Amino acid sequence: MNSVKFLIHTYGCQMNVRDSEAVEALLVRAGHVRVEREEDAELVVVNSCTVRQKAEEKAVGKAGNLIAAGKIVGLMGCAVKRLGPDVFKRIPKLHFAVGPRAFWMIPRIVGEGRYPVLETGDDMVPQGMDAHAETGRGGTFAAVQSYVTVLLGCDNRCSYCIVPDVRGHEYSRPAEDVVAEVRCLVERGVKEVCLLGQSVLRYGVRNQAWEDGWRGEAFPRLLRALDGIDGLERIRFTSAHPKGCTDELLAVYRDSRKVCRHLHLPVQSGSDRILAAMGRRYTRAEYLDAVRRLRALDPEFAVTTDVIVGYPGETEADFEETRSLMEEAGFDNSFVFKYSPRPGTRSAALPDDVPTSEKERRNQVLLADQEVRGQRRNERLVGTVREVMVEGPSKRNESRWSGRDGGNRIVVWDRDGGERVGDLVKVRITAAHPQTLIGELA
């Protein structure tokens, strides 16, 4: 096939965002041209999510609409792995479908132009993981920031989660490859990287990550290696598990100026009974101990979390335990989700016995609690000076800059100091909202 004009639509998590950029880069390398508008595209690739039914339906529906509009359409990502050959029944006339670990095959499939094609990928090791699109931006989600995938797949097998089935077993990319990728990004102007993995602190557990046979904790060593890269200003990572909050990880937080003191640490429930049913492999006390140790290192250490309400069998008492854990942990921010069963998971076999109205009530209670908690946490920062990376104009007011401090808190201030995107500036906080800090250049 000759050069085609293409566009990628992405649904789902940061890992999907990163995969889409790799596909974009690989297609450009193969001679194809990225366009900004759907109407200008001959080929549209839809990167799908299947963690929740609604996300899958959006991606599948989008692909169907594009086919009806006469586009060449490919579906990639987690929904392909879940649906398998049935994907062509769900989306008649779909040209090709590739799973999340087979995205690198798309340029070859497009070049050959022989459709339909299905490649789920299973546990294959993707090529092109270090491909970054040359589109005038340095990184993935801002001019100076980039996602870097370090761990593929998941072996945790939580009862409600389909990710292990669709993203496969864990595979840790060679540490030398990750370091080389980050060095390349820094040379292109990237100043902050966010390392991605479904449970990123398990990096190096299932397979060897360091070629020298290192038997210690692989992820803290990777952080230290990245810390030594000149020009790299900040290192973030997501998502974490309480079991990974080891003394070695805390030592890296203590010693490094670049590793940001923010950890996204999903808890899902505050009830030991529900945690055991979910297969989370920690207790309420163990989780709170991890938070305590992080905050002992730095009282301003930002901890954010995910919570599920309405898991099968969750009683009002269980819910109140979640509510009290969230208050005790003092989360800086929380993402609350209403449980919905996913086919193929263990919990899908359980009665979905919490009424929809009750799930919604519990959801709203926790969100309201978090507004109060977030306001309280942020008010303590009024009068302090934060180091903030300039990310761009504020979405709500372009006369202001927006950026984040090391705790991943959004900070907004007036654009009057000649700052540029990527600069690290000092901002004195003058006012606080539950999810935003307002300040002025210090």
C-alpha cells in the first residue's frame, strides 16, 4: 500500500496513550502521514479499553461508525484480546484487529493491505516500545513530559479485574533499554518522565530486568539509574501496590531530588473481608502502614488512590470501613468507581447484589468526603513555596499558567514572569481548592 493519511483515537489508561504514540511513530517511520482531522484520514486506528463495559462499547461503536463513513479501520488494544475472533462479528467489515502486545505489527498489516487480520499477541514481547512520535512535541502528554512503559501485563489476578487476561503475564523491559529510551527523550527536550506498569513496583519480579544478574529490588535500582541522567528533572511512576513500599523504595524517595514524592496507591476497599474477596493480598492495617511510612518521610507526601464501591457482598459496615480508612489515610485525591462485573473475572460469578442506587449513593458520599479532605490537605500548603513545572496555559483561564508540584498537585498562577513550558519555577501558594492550588511567583 502507498502512503496513507492516518489518525489514532485512544480510549482508556496511560498505557494505551503510550501504545498509541508508539504506533503513530512506527507508522510515520513506514512513510505514512499523521493528520489532525478525522475527515482527512484514510486510515483510523481505534485503541480500545475493556476494563469497563462502557469503555469497550465506546471504542467498538466508534470503529463501526468510521467503517460506515468509508474509512479503513483497525482496532487495537485490550478489547481485541478479550473478544478474539468475535471482534469481526461485533464490528462487521473491520479491516484489522491487534491486541495490546501486537501493536507493533500495524505498519506491516497496513503496508500489505490484505484484510481482515487478527493478531491478539498473547504474551509476545512487543517491538517498538521505545518509539516516540516526531510530531513537534518532545513527549507523550506535553511538550516536556513523556510516558515510558517499563512493565507490561499483570500477575496480581484481582477478582474483579480483566487486565491479566487481556494484557498477559508480566514482562519487565530490560533496564538498559529503559535508561536508553529516557536518555533519548531528554536529548529531545523531555524533562519529566512517568514510568508505567499495571503494578509497576513488581518490575523485575517475573523476569530478569538487569543484564548483570542483579538480585536486589530492580525498580529502586532503575529509579537510581534514571536519577543520574543529566537534564532529567522529574521522575514519576504509576500504579503501585502496598507490598512494593519497601525500605529500599523509601530510601530512593529520601535520597533523590528527582523522584517526585507522590504515589498513586490503589486501596479499592477499607474492609479486610472485601479486600480478601478481591484478592488484594494486603490488609487494611498493612495498607495504612505503607501510607504512614511515606508520610513519616515527608508529611506533605501526596498519596492518591482508587476505590471501588458496591463490590458483591459489600455491606454498609464494609462501606463505612472504607470511608474511615480514607479519612485515616488522608488521601490527597481519590478516584471512586462503581463496581460493574466483567465477563471472565472471578467476581463476575458472584451476585451483583448491591443496588445501582446504593452504589451511586456510596460513590457520592466518598466524593463529597474527598472534597472536604482535599480542601483540608491543600489549605495546609497556603503560604508555602512549591517548585512547579510549567505545563502550559490554564484550561480555564489562558492568562494564567498551569503546572504541577512534586506531589502532582495542580498549581495555577498569573502569566507575567516570562516563564516557558518546561521551566521549574517557585510559586508561593496564596489560596487552596480541593484539587487546585492558586499562587504567585515567589
